[in-house]
Amino acid sequence: MSLSQSNIPEQFQINKLVNQDTYLVDGALIPWRGETSNVFSTISSTEDYKPTLLGSIPTLGKKEALIALDSAVSAYNKGQGLWPTMKVVDRIACMEKFVEQMKTKRAEVVKLLMWEIGKNLPDSEKEFDRTVEYIYDTIEDYKQMDRDSAKFEKNSGVNAHIRRGPLGVVLCLGPYNYPLNETFALLIPALIMGNTAIFKPAKHGVLLISPLLEAFRDSFPKGVVNIIYGRGRTVAAPIMQSGKVDVLALIGNSKSANALQNQHPKSNRLRLVLGLEAKNPAIVLPDADLDLAIDECIAGTTSFNGQRCTALKVLYVHEAIVEEFNKRFSAKVDTLKFGNPWEDGAKLTPLPEPDKPAYIQDLIDDATEKGAKVINAKGGETTDNYIFPAVLYPVTKDMRVFQEEQFGPVIPVVPFSDIEEPLDDMAESNYGQQVSLFGKDTKTLAPLIDTLVNLVCRVNLNSSCQRGPDVYPFTGRKDSAVATLSVHDALRSFSIRTFVASKDNDYNNAILKDLLNSRASNFVSTDYIL
Ligand code: G3H
């Protein structure tokens, strides 16, 4: 059966392959005639299951990677480049041009988000819109930062003009679950602060960058943004080995982050901005509003099939209420609709990684061998590209599903009688991003909150974990993050305070006055953008 005969709405059909045959280096889309890799969707377009071919990407090698690096290094040009020395207002104008062009590509990007990573239509649209909003918020925040630094300070007879300056060359690598939003939440602040970048899209969610390549090329000076394709080991490793990368910006897992940072010959020179794995727990106390807790735990565990770093990945439920919780929670999980991303009301959608269902099945098998049961009727039902979320109970520490970040549809429930049990587990865990706490009695909640804030970086009271709103700090302890991201914090993470100091005397002050009046320096300036 051909695509046009299937049930796929016309606007979402793949009628033309996206064969990405260029890559962006030094301000030009360079044609690629070498080896390519096909990009498949795990969504079938035919009645008999078959992955759908979406297009292809260049398989670049070390040589092309190092040329892209050189391009970023020359654009930075030891801090003398056009971009790092440009007036803030001019850098902002480039970013505004980019976002205007980006907005025209919404439909194409949203369609590819659905096909490449299986994200449902409302969430794909949300990912695009949230990213556009993030760019505008970043521009506004940068203007404020610039206004705040358009002044001199005087202390102990020294005048100082302090601003935030760029760090240099950034290698930017994003994840498959938010291939647009998370990647841009790194790339955009890195660029606007005056850094230059080499960006390699994620393995899944790569073609959706294609509609934006021209916008990148047309909006920024040459070499400021370089976009390459290929295997991480082949292209990212030599870039790191060169020692010319100043910032590694990566959303992914600590294994790849460690492997990459270890390639850098001078780790002291390397700044890290990392969003890594997490195993956010929910703790449901005996006096919790069960309807609310169940709804939030459903959203927390199953949104985008649990493929969110902020997903709830283990549920601790007090033994006094666990039976009732399990009954109602597992019944509700079974009501969730599975479907292709464009289908109305599809909450569960195909998994983009072909081997994910088998991995989740392994976790289920391991847990059931060690004494847990699948307590929902549909749990573990498998199709070619999906495995229905299994609610596993009772889960114990020796099970893999307790230890590993499942990043997929399986929900471990752990009963507890003493609050010290989940607290001890969290303290021992390698992760420290967020927690959800469900309960009402303030005498119980108060000391718990005071402890939990020291174990993770966000305590969500009676709600599931999430990154947003993007103005709030997004970070984690232990293996969960390095540096903080929020609209404002990201600007700080990708910059350093640098300043001009001069002794407060007539000789120096006359020079400063002349610098200001002549507007000859872009740094020493008290002009600001309204
Ligand atoms: O994958 C991790 C994302 O940062 C989660 O963001 O909480 O908005 O889904 P979210």
C-alpha cells in the first residue's frame, strides 16, 4: 500500500525524501558527495509493518569535522572576530533575523518531529513554539543584561566597566527526545553571547534541522554556526582532541559526556554545560490527594512515553495507600490511547529507537523474575514499534528497573513504610535532578522539603517534574547535570565576566571619556538598548 492510500492525513505524508546533501561550514552549504546514512522512522506507512525511509544525511569524516572546527576557530579569531566583538544590538539583530526565518518553517519541522521521534502533534507543536519563545525570551534577557552592565563602578579608587564576554568555541550536541528545543536551549544562548559553534544534531531528530540550515547560513556571519553530520565517535572525538573547544555543551548521558571531555588535552580549559540522566522519583505520602497524585504520576511517567530526562522514573507509594493507588493508577494507564503522532488523542506513540521495546521487555523480565508483577492488564503488550507501559509492583533495589534510567514506557512502583527509605535511596542514587512530593500535612512536608532540596534541585509539590517554565533554573546534582540552564542562567553559563579597570585619575578618566564619546569601542560603552 502506498503512502497516499494509507490513513495518514495528507499534510503529514512523506511524499518526498529529505536527502540532506549539504552541511554548513564557514557560511556556506557545502555539497556532500561521499557516504550517506539513511534515516528511518519506526512508524510504518504501509499496512504490513515496515519502517519508513525519511531521507538521508551525510556521513562526514574526521577531515570535514576538523574543517568545521577551523571555521569556528577563525570566526572567533582569538576573540578578535567580527562576532565576538560585535555590538550587542547587532548580534541581537542577527538572532531576530534567524527566528523570523525559523518561524516560517514550523509546519516542516513539526512534521519531521512526528516522523523522526514519534512525538505527538500537540507536543511537537509545543516543542517548536516553546523554542521560538525561548529565543525571544533570551533576546529580552540579554538586552536587560546589557542595560545592567552599561555603567561604570568605582571601588577603592578603581573604575571598572564589567560585562559578560564570550568563552570561545562551543561544541554543541543535543538529545533525541527534544532535538529542537534542548539543542537550541544550548545553541542560542551560546551564540548570542558571542561564542562560535559547531553543532551536530542528534541521531534521531536530525532531518528536522534541514529546513533551518538556510536560516542559519543567512542570519549569522560566516563560521559562527557550523552544522555537521556523522557519528559522534568519528566527528566529535577529533574536534575535542584538538584542544580548541572551550565549551562542551551536551544534553545526553554522562557516559558520552565523560568520554568526550576526556579527549580534551587540557581539561582545565574546558567549560562544561551538561544536562544528563536522571531518575526522578515521586513520593506519595499517606495523606496525598490520590486523584491528583495519580493524574500527575500518569503525566510524569507516560508523557512522550517516559522519554524525558524529567520523567518520573520511580514511584514511591506509602504502604497505607499503595493498594488503592495501584488499582486506580494501573487502570488509568490502560486507558491511554496508543496511536501515530497525528492521531487525535494519541498519548502513547511509537518509540523512535528500534531496540527500545526489547530493552524495556528485558527490564520487565528481570523485575518479574525477582518478584515483581505487571499489575495492569495491557502492560508489556508489544507491537513492532511499541511496548505498552507496564506498571511493575513491588519493585525492589536489586531490580534493573530500579537502578537504570529506563527512558521509556515502564513504571516501577516501590512501597515504603518509613520516609527514610526513599530519602536513603535518593542520597545513594547517582542522580539528583528533581522529585515530586505528594502530601498535605505541613508538619510532615516541612522537614521533608528541607531535606529534599539538598538532594535534588527542584522539589515539585503535588505535581509531576518538569523543566518549564524556562525562566526557572534547570539543573541537577551528581550525574544529572553540570551548570545551570534557564533563559537567564544559560547566558551566564556560556559567558564569563570580563572588565576594563583603570585607576580613578584625570589621565585615565579623560581616556575613558573619549572612548565613550567617540563610541569607538563596542565594549567600553554606556549605550544601551531600550
Ligand atoms: O528531557 C528533558 C527535558 O528537559 C524535559 O523537559 O520537563 O519540559 O519535558 P520537560
